[in-house]
Amino acid sequence: MKSKFYILIFIVSSVWSLSAQEPVRFTASAPSTVILDKPFQLVYSVNASCKDLRAPEILNFDILAGPFQSSSSSVQIINGKTTASTSISFTYTLQAQKTGTFTIPSASVVVQSQKYTSNGLSIKVLPADSPAPKSHNGQSSSSANNQEVASDNVFIQTTVSKSNVYEQEAFLVSYKLYTLVDVVQCANKKMPDFNGFMKQDIEQTQNKQFAYENLNGKNYGTVVLYQVLLYPQHAGVIEIPKATFEAAIRIQNRRAARSIFDDFFESYTNVSKNLIAPAVKISVNALPSNKPASFTGTVGHFTLNSTITASQVKSNDAVTLKVNIAGAGNMKLIKTPTIKFPDGFEVYDPKVNNNFKTTSAGVSGTKSIEYLFIPRHSGSYEIPSAEFSYFDTQDKAYKTLKTPAYQLEVSKGEGVSEGPTVVGTYVDKEDVKQLGKDIRYIHTDGIVLAKDEDYLFGTMLCWLSYLLPLFISILLFVFFRKQAKENSDLSFVKNKKANKVAQKRLKLAQRMLADGKKELFYEEVLKAVWTYLSDKLSLPVSELTKETVETELSKQNVNRELVAELLKILNSCEFARYAPNTGQQEMGNLYAETIQVISDLEDAIRK
């Protein structure tokens, strides 16, 4: 018996020690909006045993009841690990005295001789509902016997954060449900295509909570059904069409009572109703014409900074230059800044890391670019600054940011030869062999000299043996000289290999198409087209825009229809990356059209 008692004491003490180790949390909670003359609850919760609750002085509210104390505890043993939790709640029933926004100060409790303070609350009090109009049969219009729901009892409003914006400036579109009846479910049935915009959906919580909002003297339960960020792609007045939602509304069945149980057991019916969200018009202003050379369409508000791993290194040591672009705006359109490193540096492709966060306020975050390069020779070098331009929506002007230029001192590395490497050669020598007789006797007998008629010198074969190697050497010299000259012309090499590079990119896009990776597919197609145009037109990617491409292709006498097909592909890729209903067939059609357009451009452009 004693052993069981000791075991029980050990278990209780273990649970108590585990619960004592959990951080103490003391919080206050209440609705953010309440209605005048309607009671609501204010709850203080603490996850530990406590005493001496000191509630604040609650002004502008009447305390109808409380505090009522309730507690709960639990013990869990998972994989041999025991966890215990305790929760104590103090509940007040309050009622507002007048409309407005009021604050409730923090309360305090004592846990194990230590004082803890809760958070404060801000509560908005809405006016009471206006009296509902009576119908002809004496019932209120909102509780008529029929199953028709009036349009002013449940509807959807379309709200925009801005109605006057610039090109590529993000704004938020929200579809909010207003209801005076019991809405069981509401789902989007037909959404607009958002033509003229690039869109990005805002993720909504699965468990939506209703809040009160007073409108036209009525307190509606409201909830946001759908939100989307839109980026206008051209100037002018663009209309966002109507949206259709389907709501399931629960209505109480009204019928004459046939027994006492009919009044006790109420029955309900779900009625389906289509709700139309109104269309809205957005006025889009064109960006000013004085665009900086490094502007690539980025709109928002940003900062730029950079760091370098070392300013003094040895030859063949790797150096990393890191550039960070931070801010808010259309960050997915930010292109990697181009840095022209000194000759003799081995430069690798930049490593880009995007850390973006999408909220109802827009897209914000950082874009980090790491440039890895290796200096091969000693000396003093200057790393040029990186340049980034954008249109500032706050100041309504273009701004150009530059990183500082860095001085890099490169010393000779150990075991590294600065000049050309010379490889020594030698000829293997043989020992001198002594002949049997060093001096031969001169013949003194009669010698008959005869003239040889078959001389090789002066013949055609002799001259060919001299001229043929010389002619071959000249041909090889001209060939290699021409090849070296062509290889030194980087734009010529890129132009020559533009089609092969584009085909490799498109093969990767085909793999993304087969895997069903929509966003990566469109990104690879865009890279293939822009890289091909950059190599073919001998222009850096940072300087390429749709207007530049159209102008340069016109100079090359390219058919306008072919140029229009090319621009159509670029627009389709930019829009389809964020389109919600892009299917496999549309992606396949775009892939085939891209191959055909690049093939036609290859035939049309002659350099």
C-alpha cells in the first residue's frame, strides 16, 4: 500500500514540475466589434495556477456578470515523454454604454509569487440595428414565411485599395460578404479574367471569422471571401468585370404547429442564392517618359546595399560580392543588375535568392544576388558599382540606386607564375662511337666519273616540294586568323550560337511542361526568348524591352506579323504565370508557337 502511495506522489510531483517549466501566458480576449445594448464576453486566460486577479477599471462598459472562473488540465504521454497543461479562465459579461472605439486596460495575476500582466484590448461599439420594416402580414421583412432572401439582407461588395494607380503599381481588390441571415457557405462561382492586369492571389485562412460592420443603420456580419493583388500592364481606364458567388443560406421552415413537439424541434432548409459583386473601374496612369537607362519596369519603394568578402586577396582566390535589394513593389520583375568585372577575372553566373512575402499590403521582401569571381593575375583592380532603377510610387519619380565601387588588391599567390609558362626541352644524346678506322685511304686507281642526268633539283617535283607546304601554311594562317578574329567578337559568337542556346532553354521548358510545373515552364520560355533576342540583336538583356525589340526587328526588315507573334508570346508568358486556369494544352500550344517563332526569326534575320 505504501509503495503505491509513493508512486502516486512521484507521478503528481513529476507532472507539477513539467507544468511549472512551461512559460506562463496571461492573455485577454474579446470581440473586436460589438453592438450597442448587446452583451458580449471578456475572457482572461492563464496557463498556470494563479491567484489575486486584479481586473482593470472598465469604463464605457457595464459589467452584467462575472468574473466566472473555470479551469481545465490535461496530461499526455507520447513516446515516453510526459507533458501537462493547465488552463484557468475568468469570464466577464459586458455591455457597451455608447458607440465609439474604447480600450480596456490590461489585468494582472500572481503565479508562484511573480506578477504577470495581460494585453490590452481595443473594442469598437456599433450602433444598434434600426427597426426592421414590417410586411403586409405584420411580420418583419427579414423573417417572412417564404424562402426568398432579400438582396439587402445578403450581398457582396467589391472594394479596391486604390482606384488611381501607375503602371505596374500593385493595388488590392477585396470581395466582402455582408449578411443579416445565416450563411452556411459562400464560394466563388465565376471570377473576372482580370484582363490588362497581372494578378497574384492572397491566401485566405480556412476558418473565416465574421465581424460586425454597421451599414445604412444595420449591423451586418462581414467576412472577406477573396482578395487579389493586381498589377496594371498598360495605361488607361481598365474595368474589372462583375464577379459571381454562390451562397448557401440556412432558413428556418415556417409551418403551423401540429403538436407540442413541432415547436421544440425546429427544422431548417438550405437555400442557394447567386450574389453578384459589382464591377469597378481603375484609372491607370502611364509612367513618365524620362526613364533611366537601367530601368526595367520595377515600381515600388526599395533600398540597395552591397558587401564584399575581402578587399585584399591572392591570385586564384575566390571573392564574393553580395548585392541586396529590399523593399515593396512588383519584386518578381526585378532583374539581376549587370556588373562589368575587369578583364582577367573568371566570373561565374550570379546566385539569386528571392525572399518575398505576399500580404494584403502587397509584395515585400529581399532579393539577394551573389557574384562569385576569381582574379587570375596580381594587381590593383576596381569592381564597378551595381545600378538599379525603379519608379518610386511615394515620390512619383524615377530613382536610381548604386552600390559603392570596391578596390581590390590582388597579390601573387604561392606557386603561381605570373608570366607565360615555359616548358624546357632537351635532346637525348648518344655516346660517340669510335669507328674501326678514323681515316680512310684515298683511291689512286683510275677513276671514271660519269654525269648523272636525273637531277631532282630544278625539277617540277622539287619546286612543288617547296611551294606546296608554303601554300598550305598560308591557308592555315588565314583560316586560324579569321577564326581567332570571329571568336574575339563576342556579339558575333552569341549571334551565331543564339539558336542553339534557345533550343537548350526550350528543352528545359519541355521538361517543366511534362512535369506540370506551370510557373517554371513559363519562366524558362521567357528566359529562352529574351536570351535569344539578346544574342541575336547584340543587346544586353537589361536593355531589352518590348519597344526596343520591336524597333530593332523593324531595322532588320522582319515581317510585322512575326514581330506581333513574338510580342504575343512574351505577353502570354507574363500573364499566364499567374493565371489560375492555365492548362496543359495551352502550355503545349505556347511551346510549339515559341519554337516556330524562333525558327522563323532565324530565317528572317541575316547578319
